[in-house]
Amino acid sequence: MNFKPLALLSLSVAVFAIACNAPEKKEEKAAANPIIGTWRLVSGVTIASGKTEQNSYPKDQQMIKIINDTHFAFLNHIVNTPKDSSNKFDAGGGAYTLKGDQYTEHLDYYKDKAWEGKPFTFTITFSGDTLIQKGIEKVEGTNIDRTIIEKYLRVK
């Protein structure tokens, strides 16, 4: 009895089964949930006590936000600082929820403990590779009570 055809058939079936169960590609996940990806902050507006302040981020400062299926993280630093402890770096992250255009960040990790454990809800809109989020940052026990509008570009 020749087992080569049977072995080849078994191998073909195994390869087909593995291919059918392959994980989704990054592009497929992003299409299903357009907020998933890496985003670079390009502009922001802060409105506090009736005053509007346009935040133009200097070219030597960079901030990105990384969003996957369940969590977000942001990283912010000055690009050209000394290579010692004086580098100004900021980061935070946690879980998020997305219901329609309501995106809520649950800040689980941050250097300022007054911000941790707080939810921050934003209304989000997309225009091509641009994400705009608008919402209120309010932290009890601090002077933080403001509306922010941030514009991000998708990092490719």
C-alpha cells in the first residue's frame, strides 16, 4: 500500500485548516475598528474658564497614542534633550471603551496618581487618516477642568 498520496492529502488538509484559522491581518482589524493603530498628535485646543488656547506643538516635541483592541497608551517627549535625567518624558495608558463615537479612556497608569482611575470620555470623528477627539478633562482635587480638542494623524 502506498501512503504518499494519503500523507500528501493529510498535509494539505492540515495546511488548509491552519490557514482558515490564521489571525486577522492588521488592516482587517483597523477596518473593523478604525481607532486601532498608532496616532501622532499634530494639534490641540484647550478651553478653560472661557479662554481658548491653541496648542501648537513644537517640532522638537512628539506625542503618539497607540490603540489596540482593548487598551491605549500615550508617549510624549522632547526630541532633542540631553541624554540624562533632564529629558522631559510623559506617558500613560489603560483600558478603553468605544460605543459609536463615544471613546472613553480609563487611565490606569500615569505619573500623577490624582489622574489614575479616572475615565475621560471623548467624542471622536474620522476624516481619512485623521482622528479628532473632543472631550472634558476634569480631575477632582486639582485645577484641571477643561475641554480639549486634539487632532491626530495615523502613523503608517
